[in-house]
Amino acid sequence: MRFRLVLAFGLLVWSGCKQDAAGLVPKKSAAACRVETVEGELNAGKAFEQPIGNGLKLWFQPIASGWILRVVPVSGAAGDHDYAELATPPYRSVTPLSLSTDFAFRAQDAVGWNPRRFRFATSEEEFKRLSEVYERYESAGATPPATLEVDLADEASKAAEGKLTIVDARLVPGMADQWKMAAAVSSRFETTAHTLVMPADGTGSPLGKLIWVRFRLELALPAGFKAVPGAKIAPHVCGSL
């Protein structure tokens, strides 16, 4: 998967606090919308996949340090980028889509970042628009015009909202001091259900390990989104995730 750091760490806060490059994203009207809820469990080294509708599926991609949350087509190749990645800057940096010990997060920091908010494209057409803006930005070189950054943030702000909540977890805690960027977002470890597991050899590690996670995902569905049969759908006030 090819990434590039195109926005500063401040845009991580944007993805959680609903800001765009110019300030606050205008709130959607308090109209009736729908939210789809997906619940499941993650086990270290194993993927989790579930269709959500519109030809898309959730994919928790297993990596050595945990999982990356992706939204990809149900069939066909995933491509260089996915529908959640491009809608949730920054790239190649700290991201709510990475439930892992990457970027110097300890296992308890990853669990303590709870809930996590992100955005995702809900159709192939929307994803293509995001991809086109992203490619224009990337092809501009090391110092692209600020207008391209604004264009990318603006296009991402139009994507649907999602929220990932960690309901319970089992982990081997990391022994290192918490990194500053982890401290900025990982404040809810003590209030999140969890079980600490000691390594079999009794030897700790700087970052620890995520062993198991029970999660709940809430996805705000735009008008016209065709959810899969049997999906858990409920009424929802637009923009309130």
C-alpha cells in the first residue's frame, strides 16, 4: 500500500473533531439519517471482513503490530488506496484507522484511543473524486500549492462518517514511556474494558502486543446507500456520530 505524508498531525485532530482546512466543517442539518452498526472480534494475525453495502466491505487487515481498518470493494483488487484511507488524512502518519502499536504507540495507547472517528467514501464515484484530488496533490512534488491541500481536505470532509469503539481488549502492555503524540489521543485506557496478559517468558517489551479486541463500528449512511440484507440499521441524526 503506497502512502505519502501530505498533511500535518493537526489533520488527525480534524478527523476526530470534524474540522476542515479552513476551520470547522459546516454541520449537517439535524435531519433523519441512518446508521449501520457492525460488531465483531479481532484476533491477532487474523483478518475480519464483513460486507456493508454498495458493493463495499469492511476489512480489518492484520499486520504484525495489530490491524488496519480499510473499506474496499467486495470483489476485485483493492488497489493502491482504499475508501477509508483517502478520506481520513493524514497519510503515512498517525491515523485512527491503524489499531496497532505503529508510530510508537504502546498496546495500551492503541486501546486508550477510544472511540476513533474516521471518514470513508461510500461509492466508486466518490472514491474516484478523492483519488483524482490526491493524485494531483502527490504529483505536485515536495512543496505543492496550499490550494491543493485545501482541495483534498475539502473533498475528504464530504465523505461519510464512521466511529470505531473498542468494547473490550486483551493485551500485553508495553513498558516504554508514552510518546507525546500517543498521549494526545489515548486518554481512555482506564475506562475501556481490558485484560492485561503477561508474556509467557515473563519479559516485557517497549510497545507490547494487542491479542484480542471486541469492537463496535457505526457507519453513517448517506441517502441512497444500499445496505446489505440483514444489516443492523437504525435511525440517526445526521452529523451526530
